[in-house]
Amino acid sequence: MRQVGLVAEDGVLLDAVLHEPAGEPRGMVVALHGITGDMEARGKFPRLADILVAAGCAMLRFSFRGHGRSGGTPANVTIAGEVLDLQAALAYVRSLGDLPLSLVATSFGAVSATLSLPDLEGRLTGLVLWCPVLDLRHTFLEPQLPWGRANFGPQQQQRMLADGELLIDGRFAIGRALWEEFALRRPLDHLLSSSVPALIIHGDQDSYVSYEVARAASRGRAACEFRTISGAEHGFDTREREDEAILVTADWLLGRHNAS
């Protein structure tokens, strides 16, 4: 593993690390974390990287702006900015050579991943989404699940109107620009219109992000597999369930990269 310096098009510095196999890599995976998180994804991304590297694939993981040790502040995070961050990561991996390329995105990381799909058709070998945010309106603006109602209910929305920000889980401040983007962006539409082979993995007890939306999305497009982690909360919530998601992901990615 080695540290990598990424710079987004608007000058924001991004903290990133590259995991490389001993020989020439046979594929590259870029990992995208969720909102309030960072490139560790609570340890899941490094564990996935270990499996992929042992099988001969490389993996780049990075923290979006305003997260982890990357530049920027949480209050200035936007979807448009995260798309720029992903573009910087993709430009870097392209500089390493023309390798089969896949994305693994968890939770809110699925937003920038899916919005980027129109520019990545024909270039991506595969897309893996863990408990993905595909419906911004009903996750944030008109929340239908317990986590959303607790964080984005009427009282919190009043704070956004009055102060220009609100806190997620009492610790991560998001600003008005991101809030307004929630009404404009439609990640589900981009996923459904894409032909990139995809795997969606979701826990059926997720109280943060809709399992039903993800399952319906998998049924609504070709070349999309769906895997349920039985009993799992958002992020898969136990080491055993995390390991199940990681192993399913690694097997699927390696199968696709071997076929490339």
C-alpha cells in the first residue's frame, strides 16, 4: 500500500492510497465511501483490498472532499464536488495503464458513481453497490426510514432554513448547496439507463437506505445481480455480515476481471 496524492479539477487535495499486487495488476478497482465516512469504510475497504491484491488486482481508495484527511469541509460538500473527486481518481488510474476497471461504492458513494455512468459506458468492467443511496428525495428530503426521519425531519429542516446547515448523526454538518442538490439529482435513473454490469448488495433490515428501492432497481435493468445480506442493517453491521458482502464482492469482481 502506498500513499497517493490526488487533486480534483477545482484544486481540492484528496487523501488516497493505492493497493498493488506484486506483479503487473490484471485489473483496477476504485472504492467510494459513504457520507460521514472516509476511505476506510470502517475497515471494509482495506479488507476487500487485501483479497483483491492477493488475487492480482489493484485497488485505489480515497476520501471525498470534506471527509477524512482530504481537503475541504463537510459543510461545503456537494454531489458535484464528489463527482469531481471521482474524476480525479479515474484520471489517476488511467495514468497507470489501460487496465480493466470497476467501481465499488457504498451508501452515498453510489450517487457520484451512478451519476458518472454516462461518461463511463464502455470503460467499466463492473459496478458494485453496497446498500446504495438511489433515491435522494425519499432518503433525505422526504425521509421514509427511521434514520432519515431522525436526521432530516421537520426540526432539522428548519435548522437548515435558519442556519444554512444541519448535522447528520449530530456530528457531520451538511450545507444548503448539498441539500438543494438532493432535489435535482436522480441516481436511480442513471443506474437504470446504464448497461454496465452491476452487482447490488443490500441488507434487508436497513433502516437508513431503502432495500426495496435497490431490489426493484436490480429487477428493472439488464445485467444486474442482487444479493441480500439477511438480517443486516446499513453497512452490514456485524463482522460476519461485512465479510459476506466483501467475499461476494471480491468473487464477482475477480470473475469479471478474469473474463475481460
